[in-house]
Amino acid sequence: MQAEEKFTDATWPAAPEKATLEGKNKYLGFWLFLGGETVLFASLFATYLALKDKVPNADHALAKDIFELPLTFITTVILLTSSLTSVYAMYHMKNNDFKKMQAWLLITVLLGAAFLGLEVYEFNHYVHEFHHTFTSSAFGSAFYTLVGFHGGHVAFGLVWIISLMVRNAKRGLNLYNAPKFYIASLYWHFIDVVWVFIFTVVYLMGMVG
Amino acid sequence: MANNQSNSANPNVDLKYRRKKNAEEMKHQVVTFTMMIFFTLIAFLAVAYDGFSHWFIRPFILLLAVVQVAFQLYYFMHMKHKGHNTIALFLFSGLAVGLATVLVFMTIVWL
Amino acid sequence: MSTYAKKKGFGATVWDYLTTVDHKKIAILYLIAGGLFFIVGGLEAMFIRIQLAVPDNDFVSAGLFNELITMHGTTMIFLAAMPLIFAFMNAVVPLQIGARDVAFPFLNAVGFWLFFFGGVFLNLSWFMGGAPDSGWTNYASLAMKSAGHGVDFYILGLQISGLGTLIAGINFLTTIINMRAPGMTYMRMPLFTWSTFVASALILFAFPPLTVGLVLAMFDRMFGSNFFDVAAGGNTIIWEHMFWIFGHPEVYILILPAFGVFSEVFATFSRKRLFGYSSMVFATVLIGFLGFMVWAHHMFTVGLGPIANAIFAVATMAIAVPTGIKIFNWLFTMWGGSVRFTTPMLWAVAFIPSFVAGGVTGIMLAAAPADYQYHDTYFVVAHFHYVIVGGVIFGLLAATHFYWPKMFGTLLNETLGKITFWLFLTGFHLTFFIQHFLGLMGMPRRVFTFLPGQGFETGNLISSIGALFMAVGILIMLYNIIVTSVRNVRVGNDPWEDGRTLEWAIPSPPPFYNFKQLPLVRGLDPYWVEKMEGKDEMTPAEPIGDIHMPNSTILPFVISLGLFVSAFGALYNVDNKDWTLPVMIIGLLITFGAMFIRSVKDDHGFHIHKEDLVNDDDKEVKA
């Protein structure tokens, strides 16, 4: 198979993710999908902003009561760092260095898992400390839906990257799987883009009041 | 499908050049990342500090977020490279639709 | 690899279609499924008109009437018009741009099966405790209180089929951007391809808000959230915005491809290049752009305030400008041309006055103060049926006759086609023209009956008789299809003799690899360019070589089936039954399992070898 032929460092193309027509299609199609995802998350943000602090009665916790700076800062730094590590992975992919790419992807996955773990802890904390749940108020529904959709994307990204790593562990890089790795990393960056707006709009602005 | 289209006649010279260029780009990425963390820190500090009015903080941290996202898109996701015109068109069209949605939901949902 | 020409038994054919990733076969699947749902939606329309034929009628109960109008609208928009449009997009666009396939053949199949299972799920509601009854707009204030599971069927069914549509949109965008033949620049693309391109972009940006709206509704109805529960801080207007941010672009998603079809038909049967090609492209893009900033004109009476209403009113009226450009370009295309009134051309010519009438009432409705008077009356019903039937359905019927030979290799009977046309056209105007006046006289929409002595009797009776004409017209078309298929008289490459674009340069139906050699495109209407130089085929852009093709696979079907299964679990979740959670999980496992298999199993496709292509040539000569 042409796409699976072995490359030396010298014959490995400069942009392996776009070296075949399939790769080009995947690359463009995935960016278009991200354009659609932008609208999807914008709609969720819009819903959150419309329903922020809309609660049935005064006993309910509001945004300014529940969020905490330190925890959000830690999760943010973790996720931003995972974005850098996936850049490193793609750097090594372009240099045809499969082992280092896998190593950096593994770090990315670990950071992503840490982020998810902290998010679960955080949700748990809100539920038990503040009785701020998915069903307690419109605010709660909107908050957990927006942040939960993002968390779901992180979880999906983890499964995706892990299965790519495992599947290709034995056979290394070729022009068939290079686009797959590349768009998985694009997806991971996009998750980070969304998170930048979540920590700014939901958490920081929530604390400003 | 032409698999080897981007390599020049002398692969070893080409390889050296490419390695160097990739390494240089990676350096830029690290600088970008440092600035992103720095911006994040500033945003959190601006919120933590009591002295600012929220009329200042809100636009300020939003601006920091926008700059950070631009870094992500143009450096980490390589949109600054050539051949991203179509992609930019669609991404920003999506953003425009999304922003219109946000604007409406912040103005005319509660009557 | 030369086994593809074998004759097959019935079971093998079914399996072939279940596993196909060929855009031409998927087109046929879309046509059949969309056609079936069109008939279902048409039956619902007939029941509505029977109920409203005379005052105080009790043909159906009030509750059943609500279900009928809801299902009629939902079925016609999501399950008939959209898939029928996708049928022609799939059949024609790759051929028009000189591609061997779409960019993502696998996803193309996923898109179809998602639509199909979503549609089946929605329609199962009739047999499982009642259909949705909150109108096709499913406004939250009604829908959240709707008893039974009807609305749940709506939410989950549309969610599944909406995903399919989104996938199809991305697929066409990528195909058109990346896979055009050598020389096929953007400004040489046929108008149908252009309108597919713009409609796909609209799908990409319009379907996510619908997805979100449906997710919110699903969470509220099935998982106890409070988005639309005012007592818990929720707000039902959020649904209205979400729905119309999707819903208004949706009508352009429907009408633009119809515009594209008409552009092809006018140019072909006037034997003239389309008048003002670049302004047509510009107008198409502009309509797509404006289509996103007008949604609140569906919500003038919500009370958004004078500023918001004014902005949306002006933006709405602005759409008349590019649409007007198009209308005049079509007229000038016919002007001085050697016009042939074939069946597709008849539909195209009839479309102009019908659609303009719908456009004029559109401008009337866009005037926000006046809209308070028209709102929720039959005037609105008349308006949107004039644009959707007079625009989209005419376009689909024109396309059915026009592209039938390219899809099936036989030409539909022209006489029967013209009978269909005259019956349907007469019926259409009988049914809907009078409804303008019923509306102005004050007849509200969505009421299950009316009282005698209010002046609505004659109008409604005429309207119902018109509906009968349309039904007979469609029946004759079905008869036409059967007769044509049984006779099976094969036609050549260019059965209309005046084909201008690439699809007419290859056999009808095309071989599964479409183009043996990719064509070299040397101008707008490339086939016509060659014809004018005395040639009868395209100049190839490459030597004959191996052709890479994707493998057939059952996975798209399985992925979609999983979501279908899972939807039953979600639907009955509120009833506190033990089996719902396992069913949801099993369904999702099927879906994600199939996706996982797809991801880890390498599928490089196969190659058709040069020698087989040459052999094929011999076969054609013998035949």
C-alpha cells in the first residue's frame, strides 16, 4: 500500500498530515467541523450567560459564592500545558520521530486525565457544599451543561488519542496515520481554546459578580 | 497521489534545513506558551485583587482571553502558515454566528 | 477487482445498498427514503385538508389534528425536503466538479443512515403512544408540558437525523473545496454546485444551534434540568431563539439548492449560458450570509422591543435584493434563447411567478408592525407554502425529471410528466392562494376546525379540492416512475441533448468510478465548450491509470443503529423503568464500538487496475 510505505527521515514529507488527498480532506473537513463546534459552544455559552444566577429562590448559591480561584488556576495551567505537550508531539511527528511523539502524547493524556479528575472533584464539591446541582436551578443546568460538554470533549479526546497511540504503537508513522494524529492534536487545541473562554467567562467573570 | 512532493532534489540538505526550521518554530511555540501562562496569571490576579472595578476587569480579562485564543489558533494550530484562508473564512464565519447568538442571548432573551 | 459488473440476487442487492459508500447509490437511498417520507407527509397533509374541508368536521379529533400538523411540518422539512435535496446533491455534485467520489465516502453513508434511523424513530411515535403535538417549531412553553412521549420522539428523532445532516454538510464542503477536476475553478462551478456549497456552509453553522436546543429540551424532558422551567429560573424564549437561529437558515438550505437546479434547467433548455453567472454566484453567497441575521422575524410578536424588531425587519427585506437579482437573471437567460418546454423546464418557468408571490408576501410579513396582524393566521401558512412548495418542491420535481436519466439511465415519460405538472400546479394554487385571504379574514392557523357562518367555508373547501389535485399529480408521477422503470429504455450520455455540464459527458448512470480519466475543464459549462468545438467528449486531464476506490462497509449502518437503540432508552428514562439505562448504554456501546472498529481497522480501499478500465471499454463497444 502506498500510504503505508516506510519513510526515511529524508523522504518523510515536511507536512505529512497533508501529503495525501485523504490527509488533505481529513485536515480540511476537521477544521470545518471545528467551525461548527465553535457555533455549538457559542450557543452553550449564550445559554449559560442568559441563565447565569437564575435560581428559584434566595437560598440558592450564585456564581460568586461557589467558584474558587486556586482550583480553577490549577486546572487551567494543567490544560494549557497539555496543549504545549501536544505541540511537542506534532513537532516530533514532523521530524519522523515516532518514539518521542508517543512520549509527548502520553504526557498530554496524563495531563488531560488530571484535568478531568480535578473537574470531577470540583463538581462533587459544588454538589455537596452548595447543593448546586444539575436539577437544582436553571443556573445549575446551564453551568453543568456548558462545562460538562467541555469535559465530555476532553474525555472523548483522551479515548481518541489513547486508541491512536495503542493502535499504532507497533508500526510507527506513515502517511495513513499521520493525518489522524494531527487532527487529534488539533482537536486537543480546540478543547483548550474553549477552556480559555470558560475560565474567563464562567469562572473569572462569575467571581467578579 | 504524489507522496514526495515537498522534498527537493538533495534530500540531506533539505532535511537539515527542515530540521532547523522545525526547531526554530518549536522555540516560538515555547515562547507563545510562556506568554499564555503569563496572561492567565495576570487575568487571575486582576480578579483576585480587590482594587479594580468590574468595569475594568471584565473587558480586560476578555481581551486577555482573545489574545490567548489567537495564540492558540495561529501558533499552536498553525493558522499563521500559508493555505489557511478557507479555514479562516469558515472558522470566523462560525465565530460571527456564535457571537451574534451570544449578543442576542445577553440582550433580548429576558424581556 | 473486476467483479463489480456481476449480476446479483435480491439479497445481495439489499446488502450492497446497506454497505454502500458510493455517492450515486447513497443518492438513490436518499431518494427512496426521502420519497417515502414525502408520501407520509403528504398523507398527513391530506388528512388535514379533509378535516378542514367543511366546518365543524369530526374526521379527526383536536388532539390528533395537532399531531398531524406537527408531523406534517416536521416530516416535510426534515425527512422529505432535506433528504431529497441530498439525493440530488449526492447524485450530481461530484459529477459536476469532475470528482470520482465525495471527500468522505464512509461519512456520507453514516450521514444517510443517521437521517434514516432518525426519521424512522420519529415516525414510530404514531405506533408507540402518540406523535408529537406541539407544532413543528416545538415551542418550549407547549412542548415541555406535552403529555406522553410524542415530544420526546421529536427531540431524539431530530437529534439523530440532524447529526446526519451536519455530517453531510461537512462532506460536501470538503468535496467541493478539495476535489475539483483540473481547471474547475470556483468561478467555473455550475450553479447547482455553488448552491450546494453555500447550503452546506449554512448547514455547518445552523445545525449546531439546533443540536444545542434539542439537547436542552432533552435534558429538561428526560433528565430533570430546568432550562425552560420558569419556576426554577429558566426561560422558554431560549428555545425560540435556538430553534430559529437554526430554522431560518434552514429555509435557505432548502431553497438554495432548488435555485441551483433551476439555474441548470433554464440554461440547458434555453440553450444559452446562464445570464449573469457571477452575479448569480454573488447573490447565492449573499443570501446565505443574510440568512443568518434575520431569524428573529419569526418572533416579532414575542415582544423583543422596537429596536430589535426594526433591525431584523430591515435585514429581512434586504434579502429581496439578491433574490430579485436571481429572478431577473433567470428571465434574461430565457430571453432570446431557443427555449424547449420539457417537463423540468415547465417546473422552472412555473416556479418564477409562484416563488415571487411567496417573496412578496414575505416582504409583507417582514414589516414588523403589520406582522402583528398576520401572525399565526393562514396568511403565514399561505406564505411559507408558496416559497416551500412553489420553490423547493417545484425544484425537487424539476430535478427528479431532469436528473432521472443520469441517476437511473431511463428517461421519465414526458407526457405523464406534463400531466403531473399541470395537475400539481393547478392544485397548488387552488390550495394555497385562497389561504392568503382566509388568513386576512382572520382564520388562525393550527386550529382543528372552524364554525359555519364565519365566511371560511368556501375558501377551505377550495383549498381541500386543490390538495386532491396535487395528490393525483404525485400519484401519476409515481405511475410514471413505475412504467419507465419497467420499460427500461436505456438512454445515452446526454439524453436532453443540450447538457452543458460535466455530468452529461459521461454514461447514464455513470460507472462507479465516474470518470475513467479526470476531465480537463476549459471554461464555464465545460461540456458545452467541447461541444462547440465539435467534440462529443471531454478532453482528459490525465492518462489512464489505476483508480483508488473505498471499500463497502456495514459500519455506517451499525453506528446509526446504535444511536437508534439508545434513543429508546433515553425516551423512557422518565418512566423509572429498569431497562432504560441498560438500553441507553448498550446503544451507545454499539455506536462507539463501531466507531472504534472503524478507527483501528485500517481501510485503505482498493484499486481498479488500468487493464480492467481498458477492458471495460471493450464491453461498452460490444453492448
